[in-house]
Amino acid sequence: MMTERPIVGIDLGTTHSLCAVFRDGQPELIPNALAHTLTPSVVGVLPDGHIVVGQAARELQVAHPDRAVACFKRWMGTERRVEIGGQSFDSQELSSLVLRSLREDAENYLDTAVVDAVITVPAYFNDHQRKATKLAGRMAGLNVRRIINEPTAAALTYGFHDRQAEKKLIVIDLGGGTFDVTVMDVFEGALEIVSTAGETQLGGEDFTTRLMAQVLKTQSRQLENCEMQHPLFVSRLREKCEAAKRALGRQTSTSVAIPEDDGRFRDPAPTITISREDAGQWFQPLVQRLARPISRALRDARLEAAEITEVILVGGATRDRTVREFVSQFFDCQPHATVNPDEVVALGAAVQAALITDDRAVEDMVMTDVCPFTLGVQVVKQFGNKEVPGYYLPVIHRNTTIPVSREEVVATTRANQREVEVQIYQGESRKVSDNLRLGALSVPDIPAGPAGQPVHIRFTYDLNGILEVEAYLPQTGKKFNTVLTNHVEGLSPQELSSALVRMQQIKFYPRDNVRHQRLLRFAEKAIGEVSPFQRDELEAAVDGFEHAMEAGDRELFEQMRESLLLTLSALGLPMQDVDDER
Ligand code: ADP
Ligand code: MG
């Protein structure tokens, strides 16, 4: 059964994004305009200023690295901007373009308006990054009903399919740019996230980078100098190394063709051979970094590796053999990957959507999550009569079940201190300087009096992983909570509305155009293959179609498209399903 307005589940990944929906008692993936379920998280700007997203942008990137950008999730929530094709974007805006493209695909597939969404983020995404993700959703015209952690979503997929089991699972998610570990307990339909840990700067892309560095080394070059290299050289070499990395999963050795300095390939191009052993050794330093977050998640869950009943692999990079070997050794068992590791997060987001709409198919499921990091405030410590600021007082400890609301009491340190500036941090260090500052809350109008006037500070961490901070003065009954809520979107109302307007004005390439461009390219290629006496007819059909694409007359366009498709099939060259380029 499907409610009137569906809530879609979106896995907004570093390298790929997916969209799913819960229908007829099942989570189901939504294909994009090219009939693929994976949309590359790549945005490009065409010479005419139009934006392309996904496969088209990825193709653009290989040929014109300066016209497209990928992996922007890595700088989500930061001020960093990139310029591509003469337009400047931050990560939030780029993510919103990906979301918009997914939304349009979903609307087309479901044949209804799509407004509501659940979006997944790495568990280790901090407050800024979560808010930026929410805002990206808003810019894409989505009402983000819930932000959930990617490993939680993965666990939901497994929990949905195997509800009555009683087990302790660990989800190991190594994606393109991030690594997440989650320990969970499944018991009679109740899924409880027990602990989570991870690293925001470790993923499959680092494996590719490592391979590139080693390949360049054999050429007596350094990757660090890449900035000085021709951008085409770097993008083409990266593409080759990515393919080599994947090939090593299937075969014991592979070769990498090295482009010339300007990025072109000589024929034949010089190649170097990489064996699985070599790659395994090069990857060791990266693989070793998996151990720490795994151990920490286990420690927080008070479990030994041997007590884990099932290890679940998620994320494309867990296909790597070195990673699998490491995980099997660590847990002394074969990990599970019964659900496709690329799809499990998006499917789980759809299960979460079903939980929100109280779908009958999930009525016996209960799900609890945790706050993945410690949240607290800065305090001053007293040593004799010396006061030292900069210490961290945790208010919500990491891996506390959410939603949660906790209070701590701090106090003024000076007589007649009328104001306290509450500095809010996230992190695990003893000193605030090593933690991430999330914001501040100013508490004025404290009644005059000796030092030690109490200020109650309450932190509320919701299911989206977004924090609200309140301060309460028991002496006067006054409450303050404005600061962080104002920061919820990281922007002032004016900034927000101008950002929304800007995103709406972007000339987005209509989704159908991607398909039509492909048909055009296919037909153009076919011209060279047909016999000379068939050529005229096909050429005329191609010309007509190309012209109609630009003319903007819908009826004419449909006619021309039809006629081109007919001509092609009459020539024995039917347009294959667009799935040919995966
Ligand atoms: P994200 O969720 O961050 O977008 P994915 O789960 O899609 O990431 O994983 C993408 C990463 O997986 C990329 O770095 C890619 O190189 C890597 N990857 C995909 N397939 C393979 C494979 N067969 N072997 C090794 N790595 C792979
Ligand atoms: Mg992912």
C-alpha cells in the first residue's frame, strides 16, 4: 500500500547517490533517467551554462576536469567553494543539485510529486554537516523529515529482513570517503544501536589515490606535484587506477596505461603491471586504520570481537580484498554481504520512511539510535586560586540513546558576573581546543551576587542528530535558547532565502535531455556504420531530431524522436536500452 505522498529514502553518497521508496511492504530502489540505480555524485557545467548531474557529469569530468566536480561530500558543512565552468558552488549547493536530480527521477518513476525525504549521513557527521545536508535538501525542494546515520540505515535493511533473529551485529561501512562502524542488537523486532564510531577522512578514494601515488613513483614522479600536472593527466590516470583497483578483485594482476603529460594516450601507451600482492601491501597502511574505530565501537558496546554474531559489509570499498581479509581476520569469521553493499543504505532509508508513516509492514519494528559523539561546554577549572579556562564538560556522552535531553549546572566564576557566554563543543578531548566548536549561547541578565550563581544548561539531541541548547536561570526563571536554533541552518533568514532563490535559478538540464543526448549520440555514431545509401535517410532523421531538441516545441519534438527511433530500428539499429555504459 502506498500513501498519497511518498517519503523517499536517499543515500547521498560521496561517490554515488541512490533513492528508494517503501511500497507494497518492501523497500525498493528508484532508477534514474538512465535506468541506473546509482547516480554518480558528480556535478558539471556545460559550455552553455546548463548544469548536468550524475553519469553525464562524470563523463564530462574525464574529458574536462575543470567543468565538473566530485567528492564534495568530503567538505560538507565547510565554507569551501569551487569554481566549475565559471560558476562557483559550495558543497551544500552541489549536494542540492544531486538531490534535485534524484527527486526528479523519483517523481518521474513514481508518477507523483515527491516532497518528503529521509536523507542518510555518515554517523560521524557533525552538527554543521547535518545542518548543511538538511539545507541542501531544502534547496532541492525537499522537506527533510529525518536525517539518519548511514550505518543505522544499513542495519534497518538487515533488521527488516531478519526481524525475529536475536543477534549482535556489526556494520562496517567503507564508502568513497568515509568509514563508519556500528554495533547493534537485534531482538524480536527491536533494533537497538548500541555504539558507533568512525573516521570522516578514510574511504575507497584513498585507495585509488594510493595506487596513483605508487604508479607515479615508478615513473619517478610524485603525486604531490599533481597540481603542476596537466589536469587531464591526473583525471585520466585516476580513472585508470580506479579501474585497476576494481580489476584486482577479479584477477591476480592488472596493467595500468599511463597517459602522456597532456593527458592523451599514446598508441600503444606505456603500461605498468600491478599484482594483487603489491596493491595489498600498498593498501596496508590504510587498512590498518580500520582497526581503531572498530575497537572503539566494540569497547563502547562492552563487547569482544568474538561476541559479534554477524559482520555486515556496506559500501563499495568493502569489495576490496585487502579490506575483506582484514575484517575476516579481525572477527575470525566470514563477513556477510547478502544485500548489495551499494544499495543497503538507501533501502534502509526507505524502511525508515515506512517507520515514519507507520506503514503496516513495519508495525512490529522498533528502532533506537545513539548520539555518535560527546557534546558539551567549555568550563573554567580552579587550581588553588588560579582559574584555568578551556576545559571541556560533557553534557551528552557519546553513544547515549537518542532522543536525549541532559542538563548540567555551571556557575559564574566572579562576583557580580552578569553574563555567561556558553561555548558549545563536540568531541572527545579533555580540552576544548581539541574539539569542534559548534556555537555559543549568550546568557545575560544574571542577578548580581557572589561568584557561584548557577546556570542550568540543557542539551537536547534529536533523532536527526541536531542539537538544541537551552540555558535556564533558576534565580529569575529566565530561559535562553535562541542562539543555536538560529544557527540551525547555518544561515540568517535573508541568506537562506537568497540561497534558495539562487538555487532555483540555476539552469538545470532537464532529466529527459540526458536521455535525448544519448539517443542523439547513438544515432550520430550509427551514421558512420550504415551503408551509404541508407545514410541520407538517417542523417535527415538525426538533423530533424537535433533541431527539434533545441526548438522547444514539444509536439514537434515527440514526432521527430519517434521518427528517429523508427528509422534506427528500420535500419536494424534499434536504440539499446540506455544501460550500455555502466
Ligand atoms: P559512498 O557511499 O561514499 O558514495 P560507495 O559505497 O558508493 O561510497 O563506495 C564507493 C567506493 O567504493 C569508491 O571509492 C570505489 O572506488 C570503491 N569501490 C567500488 N567498487 C569497488 C571494487 N570492486 N573494489 C574496490 N573498491 C571498489
Ligand atoms: Mg555510502
